[in-house]
Amino acid sequence: MMRRLLVTLAAVAAACGPVDFSTYVPPDNGKLCYDDADCAPNGCCGMGTAIVHKDDAPDCSAASCTGSCPVNGIKCGCAVPLCRNSRCVAAISPTPDC
């Protein structure tokens, strides 16, 4: 799990610069997560606006993505889904482009 997190963070850092965890605010409700794989964007093709539990995420199997944004990110690659303190959150890049 730690290796996967480091790879994910490296990809975000390479794409948008440093990752800011200071904006982390755990949701009041929602399902518990145990691993980053339990979390997903609330939209398909990198167009999501938030991170939700995978059970609450849309079914993107029929989505036709253009490849211009990372499929498993939000805001076109400015954030990635993570499980932190048992809640699904976004690691968001603080760069001006995001």
C-alpha cells in the first residue's frame, strides 16, 4: 500500500507539482475505507469534482474518455483519491494550474 501511495504521489507531483495535505477535511459521513483502492472520483475521465467511496462512484465502464485527463483523477489530474484516517479524500496539488 505504501508503495502504491508513493507512486501515486510521485505522479501527481510530476504532473502538478507538490501535493498539499493541509486541506484535508474528513467528511462527516460516508463509508469507511481501508485502502486507497476503496476510493474513487465522483466523475468519469478525470472530470470528477470530489472523492467518494468506490461503492458510491459512478460506473465508468461505458464512458468514452479522450485520454486528455487521467482516468482515475479529479480536476483533470490535479488530485488523486486516497484513503486517509479511514475516509476517502483527495490529495490536491496546490499549484496555480489546479
